[in-house]
Amino acid sequence: MNEEQRKDGQQAINPSDKKSDKDYSKYFETVYTPPSLKEAKKRGKEEVTYHHDFKIDERFQGMGRERNFYIRTYGCQMNEHDTEVMAGIFMALGYKAVHTPEEADVILLNTCAIRENAENKVFGELGFLKQLKRDNPNLLLGVCGCMSQEESVVNKILKSYHHVDMIFGTHNIHRLPEILNEAYLSKEMVVEVWSKEGDVIENLPKVRRGNIKAWVNIMYGCDKFCTYCIVPYTRGKERSRRPDEIIREVRHLAAQGYQEVTLLGQNVNAYGKDLDDMKYGLGELMDEIRHIGIPRVRFMTSHPRDFDDQLIEVLAKGGNLMDHIHLPVQSGSTDVLKIMARKYTREGYLELVRKIKAAIPNVTLTTDIIVGYPNETDEQFEETMSLYREVGFELAYTYIYSPREGTPAAKMVDNVPMEVKKARLQRLNALVNELAGESMKKYEGQVVDVLIEGESKKNPDVLAGYTSKSKLVNVKAPKSAIGKIIPVKITEAKTWSLDGEAVEIQKMAGVN
Ligand code: SAH
Ligand code: SF4
Ligand code: F3S
């Protein structure tokens, strides 16, 4: 599809029509650009182009004068980062950020499609926002993010959520000014969701949350197609940013005084595979970035499959490269991993863990696990339990498998009753808690470096921050410590957090 056709495609639906229960298929070809699962499945045929030419069209200058925006973000860091970009575009258009939907003239829900309950939350919120829209008919309401890439979601909104004004996809974020303009002019539902493989757009404005920690995309999309997962369909194909662009961004963050940078991607270990003109991977990138004056460097999320020796060697150099690796395993059973199409075995994963531990003896490993995959047997689940203990994970995000329309797993017959899945999750969570508690206990009496981020959510007299291993610490320290890495003596360990006191509080009081 070329640019002109796309523009033609992005048109509005007549509001009187959208309120009816008509068959919308007649719009599918002519009146708007809906997502297409079939298109999203294709890989490798479309060239990735790098754009440096984003600019706000003169027509839209001042569009946001006297107007406020509010973005609610669901899902992962990829979405959080997209929100930073959309906030940047809003500000460039003259809008002001507000903290509640009630104060806003434009509300965006930046959605996540990873599990059914993530989607249900968004539909619940859309129901709630209907009242705001009634009170203020000039309010614009938009749905973007991963859910908008799904055909079934767009159809459901068209059918039952007529108060939505705009739906746009993850490949359409840079078109926000055009989409807003269209929504203002027509007051009709604008749908613009490209199901393309994806481009890389370099010079989008962004407004970062906070000035202590920053997230930097190093790649976009995912080509792994794990059989349960919706992400390869919602985010397009794997495409890496050029190393010089990433390094420039990190240097800039260092110059601004950021203390921590997390390199982001669905699958960061595949970084560089698509850079045809150079042999350059995550290992090389980390090796360059560790020389930039940022005190803490992290990356997420790693896929075990592409975790190579070169990267392990670089991480072993330590320094500002943090000794915590999040390495999702999903299951401890080779048979289940095979059906999941994870492309590694239990033994392969354990071998990788052995290599990492040999190179970085003090490493902390955390993981993601899915229980109750279609037809998972008791024995297969037990293998997950035994692997968990064998690796000695310090934390895990655990989920009951949730079928996602359009993925291969959603078509599988599933003989595991929901009660069994829930019971497995409970047992796994008990193990996760046990090992998390044990790993925390070891800190009692020790002194650890903590990056202080601000006041604790529960008690403003206490500050909160994280260790190099991503453990939350509540610290008694003067406010002047915010934004700094300080030594903290741990006084008490809890299951999910540590309590501590700044070493040399007296000296700290002098810091400003
Ligand atoms: N790219 C990352 C994962 C991103 S999604 C990786 O491959 O490790 C975050 C986590 O959500 C996954 O690790 C998986 O544990 C979980 N997840 C993804 N799809 C799911 C589904 N359909 N049902 C339940 N959990 C799912
Ligand atoms: Fe989903 Fe697998 Fe890609 Fe992770 S690697 S985003 S789980 S398809
Ligand atoms: Fe959710 Fe999309 Fe992230 S599905 S987990 S927001 S990539």
C-alpha cells in the first residue's frame, strides 16, 4: 500500500451509521484502514525504512492551545515508551499534560493485548469514560496500542463503544497530529491501523517520565511467534535501531544526568540480526554503552534463544552493567516448550544458566512462567516447579495461559480444567514467594548501593529506591539523596522489599 492509498483509507465513519447495528464489512475496503491479522502475519517481504523526517505540519501548529491531554498506559515498557513519544507529540502541538481524565480534552488509552484480563480492563475503562463523554461532548477519546492492532477489538468497539472517536495502531503513532485533526473536523470515528511490518522513525519528540531512570528502545517488534503470543502480530517484525542512534541517545541521557538506562525490546538478544551491513549484536552494543558515563545499564527482555557467549563475556565485565538478568523460561518441560515454539529445551536453558552463573557468580535471575498451557500434564507442571528451584530464581511473573485469537495455541484443544490451572498457579506462586523471601533474607545486615528514586508510596517520610539487582528498598535518608546512588545498611528483609538506613546519615544531610 502506498502513502496515497493509506491517506484515502484513513477516513471516517458516519456517526449515524456507527450507532446502528449494521454490517460494517462494506467499510472495510473503502472507508477506513482496519487491522488485518493476515497482513500482520507476513514477514520479511517489506523493507524496513529509517525515517529522520518527522515534523509537525504547519497546519497543526497550535492545535493544542488551551487543550489538555491525558494518556492511560497499560502493558509493558514498550507501551510506556510509546506514551512518552505521544506525550512529546501532544506537547509539540501545544497541549498541556494533566493528571486525571476529568481535566482532559483528549484522552488516550494506550492498550495491551497480552492476556484477556488486560483487555477486559480497557473495556471496563471505556465503559466508565462514557459518562465523561456525555458530560463533555467536545472530549476526544482514543484507543491506541496493541489492542487496536486486533481485528476483533476494532469490530467490538465499532459495534458497542460508539463514544470512541479514534482508533490508531502501534505503527501509526507518528500520525497522531493527522488523526487528531481528522477527529476534530469530522467528529466521526477515525480508524487508522496499519498492519505493516514496521519502520523505524528516529526523530520523534518525547517527554520522559522522571529524570533519574530512562528507557531506550534498541529494537522494535518480534519475529519469534511463540504459539501463545499476540505480540508479533501487534508490533510488526524485528527491526533494530542503528547503533550510532542508540549511542547518541544514551550519551544525551548521560549528559542530562540520568542515573540508569534500560535498553528495551521484546527480545533484545536478537538486536542487530537484521543489520545486514554489519556484524553487531547486543554484546557489542553493551560493550560500547558501558563506556558512557551512566552509572547503571540494564536491558529487557532477554530471550534464551539468542543469548550468546559474546554477551555473557561482556556482562561479566560488571561495572555499570547490572548483575540482574530477566530471562523468561515459560515452562520447565521440553515438550511444552516445543509446543510453545520457544526453540530451546529444558536442558538448553539450564546449560545457559550454568554458563551465566560461571561467568557472573553473583548474578540474580528472574523469569516469566505460563501455567496451564493447553494439555499441560501434572508431570510437565512438576518439571516447571523443579526447574524453578534448580535455577534458584529470585522472582517470577507467573500467568495462567490466556488464549489469544489468531495465535496457533488458541486453536488447540485444551483438556486442562480452569481449577487445575488455578491450583498450579497457586503452588507455583508459593514457591516463588518462598525463594523471593530467602533471597531477601541474605541482605539483612549488609550494605548495598541503592538508587533513590523518591518518596515511598506508603510513607512520604521514607525514601524508596532499587539495588543493582532490582530489589526495592525503603530507606531512612534525607530528601537530598533523591536521584543519587547511596550506600544503605539493610535492617529488615520482607518478601518483596527491604528496609534500610542510609550509611552516614550525618554526612548525607550535607549533600544537596
Ligand atoms: N518478549 C518477552 C515476553 C513479553 S510478554 C519474552 O519472550 O520473554 C510478557 C510475558 O507474558 C511472557 O513472558 C509470558 O510469560 C506472558 N504471556 C504472553 N502471552 C501470554 C498468554 N497468551 N497467556 C498468558 N501469558 C502470556
Ligand atoms: Fe511473544 Fe515470544 Fe515474541 Fe516474547 S519472544 S514477544 S513471548 S512471541
Ligand atoms: Fe502488551 Fe503490547 Fe506490550 S500486547 S505486553 S503492550 S507489546
